[in-house]
Amino acid sequence: MLEAAHRYFHDAASVLGLTERLREILVTPRRVVKVEIVTENDEGDLIHHIGFRVQHNNTRGPYKGGLRYHPSMDEDHASALANLMTWKTAIVDVPFGGAKGGIDCDPHEMSITELDRVTRKFVEGIKEVIGPMQDIPAPDVNTNSEVMAWIMDEYSSHYGFAPGVVTGKPVHLFGSLGRDEATGRGVMYALREALKDQGKTLADITVAMQGFGNVGSHAARLIAEQGGKLVAVADHLGAVSNDDGLEVPALVEWTAEHRTVDGFPGGEPFKGADVITWPCDVLIPAALEDAITKENAADVRATIIVEGANGPTTPEANDILNKRGVTIVPDILANAGGVTVSYFEWAQNIQQFQWELERINAELEKKMVRAYADVRDVAKEKSIDFRTASFVLGIRRVGRAALSRQPTRKKISFE
């Protein structure tokens, strides 16, 4: 994934005419923290994990990015995701930089007490480099509001009351209304704006979706409420389809009870991998990375792809889809609703004042609509695809901020 993130960065850097030295400076993380985590399991045996926090860039504000608990988490993975967060926060114009991290563990094989101990030990190792004005973690894969509450509690035990140290907390513990659905809602807004460019509405489309977790389920529900038709959905355990449209509220209830779409009585089962090439207007990959590859990109039948997941399209697949004229709303724009409402949560924590849900959704809509328009303007200005335009916009904003902080003797342009 690091290679893909750098490839997209360099494509945009070439459009901007950046020198090799400047590229090296922009792409290199400011700090990489690696923490050994030794705890006991419930039987009293020692368990061993490695935690990571990569802080990529803080030119535009405190570092910001999720924590991922997954066996594949390593420094390269964290570096790639931190890099993307820098540009993502700049694209939606929130006052943050980019960071990412996590622990190489599998929460599905751990008890809640084991997970709590590992999390607190991790915080003990990184507490000096995080904080409300320094670095603000958030949930990512296999972490949730409960884990964020543990982090807030452990950090506060060292530094005093500090709800702003993380976002994605439970609403009853200084979290924000609307945070759970924020990424999915942002996906819906991004899709709506892309459809406007084609003279269509959400009521005109059929959608296939890979992944039906937090992002996918909320996006599907909101799209269905606007008249869109979800015709196929797949997760890691199964897949169901219905040409007349799946009943999304019932599907959400089913997955809440069964933890999978598999067996949903309102649809026909199919092979999950086929969802990528399903006959539909819009494809929303909302699972893990590398779902669309050079092996299946030529067979994608959707004319619009909105990336709910991080890195679901490989660079080779991206090239194939662009040549075919498929519109791709990239992850660093499409799934930025989460970090946007994380910003709102952080602002509420700093203000010690809770916003109403209507205000949060209205502010999120304004941010997503403006970001989409800004990316579209860059794409037209430079005659480039949306992904490259997103990176160009992000790099421009970070670069301009850096120059304003410390001007150089030689003129540097990010135009």
C-alpha cells in the first residue's frame, strides 16, 4: 500500500512540477514511533505485540489519523495511511495534519480485558507524542468508540481531563452526535455530487457494494432513503443480490444480528468476489484495500466508483479504469466524512459545548460539497482525473501552508 500511496503522490507532484528534493521532504514522515507492548493474557501468560504511530505532517495542524488493530499492521502500512491522511485533511480543509498507527494484534482472538490491557500499554508508550494539540488518534479497522474511551481514560490518568486527545468516543463520554455514520454520509454526499455532474440523482441509480460494516451500511441506508437501489452487497462471509433492490433497513437489522449479510432472506446468494464486476451504475468498495486490481478492472461494469475504503483500487487498476472513462471518486475525498466530523468532535471538546445533530450534518454536507467542487475545479484546470486532482489540491494546501510558516530564499510554486 505504501507503494501505491507514493505512486499517486508522485503523479500529482509531476503535475505540479515539484523537484525531487521537495518530493522527498513532503513524502517523508516527521516521526515514526515503534512501541513494544508486553502484557499478560487472561491465563497469566505473557503476550507480545508491536504498536506503531507514524506522524507524517503537521504543517496545517495537529496530527490526525486512526488506530488500526490488525495482524498485518506494520510501519509501512502505517506510513502509507499517514501519508494519505495528510492530503485528506487538506482536501476537506480541516485544521489537521496526517498520522496513522495501530497494533499488530487480532482483537477477534482477544478478550475485552486483554484488549484493554494492550491498549493502555500502547498509550503508555506513545503518551508523550499524542495530545489534543499534538496528535489526535481515532477509530479505524477493528477499533471503536470503546477503545477510544480507554485511550482517553489512560491518557487523562497521566495528564488530567483531556477528552480532545481522541475522537470517535462514545457520545455519552464527550463524543459527537453523527460520528458513527459520518464516513458513510460523506460517501453519499460525494456520490450525489458526482451524479449531479452527469445530470442524474440518487434516485436514478443502482448500486453494488463491497463491505457492509460501519461505512457501507450507513452509506447504503442513506442512498436508499434518497431512492437509490442497492442491488448487490458482499462482505467477508457472504453476498446477496436482488435486481429489484435489497430492502436496506431489513438488511441492516440482519447484519446487526448475524454479523454478516450471508443468509439474508431478501436476496439471492452469489460469490462475493463477483460484486466488483456486478451490473450496476455505481460501485462502492467499502471493505479493505486492493479490491479492484488489474485482474478485474477491465470487467467493472459500473460507470462511477466511490471509494468508501482506504486504498481499494491498485494503481494498475486505476489506470485501466481511467482509460475506460470510469469516474472514480477517490478515497481521500469520498471517505473524508469521518475525519471531518472528528474535527467537529474535537472542536466541541475544546469548546466544552455539544453541537446538535442537525448542525453537524449540515456542516458536514457543506464541507463535502465544497471539497468535491474544489477537486473538480483542479481536475478541469489541469485536465487530470479526480484522484490526481485530489492529491494536487492536498499538496497545494500543505505546500502553501509550509511556505507561509517558513519562506525559502528560492521561489517555490505549488501551482
